[in-house]
Amino acid sequence: MLYTEQIIERYKNPRNFGKLEDFTAESEDANELCGDRIKMQLKINGNKIVDVKFTGEGCSISQASADLLADFLKGKSLSELKKLDKKDVLKILGIEITPVRLKCALLSLKVAKLASLNLFQ
């Protein structure tokens, strides 16, 4: 698998890594098979996601995916987040993902959706 420069750059220098002091929702999950772990915090105003931060550890795919997804989600509505799927995340990543690495790439989407669900519990 060829990693694009964007994936390597986002892995080494993520723009959205950290914690929000005034988050609205958060969630955390892990891929037990490979050890990837991501925690996401969303700041929501009305129905709009205004900020996203993540922490965690894992492979370059899982961490770059979380960083790129965080950028993508800013300014989106909760209903837009709900509609996102595998195809959308792979488009955001911009590289071919092998079946073995698919869970790595999709972990951040799972966590973001879980965080949005936590708003209503």
C-alpha cells in the first residue's frame, strides 16, 4: 500500500489532536485487533459541529483518518454526520485501503457518530 504525503503529514503533525475544554459530546472506542484507540470531542452549537478534537494512538491510517475527519466535520450539521459512511471516509482519506486496514480507517467515523448519539442519552 502506498501512503500519500497527506497521510504521513497528518499522522506526524495532526491539526486537530488535543482536547476541547468546552465540548458538547465525546466518545471513545478502540480496534482491539490492532490496538488503535481514538477519543473524539465535538463542540456543537444548535445543530452545527463547530469544533472537533481527538486524542488517541495507533497506526498512521487511524490517526490521519481522525484528523482529516475532524477537519471535514467542522461546520457540518449533525444530520450530515449521521449520513456519512465508509465511502465518504475513504474519499476524505484519498488513498486505497486494503480490507485489513478498513477498520483502522473507519474507527474515527464510528467514534464521531457515537459522540453525536451521546448527546441524546
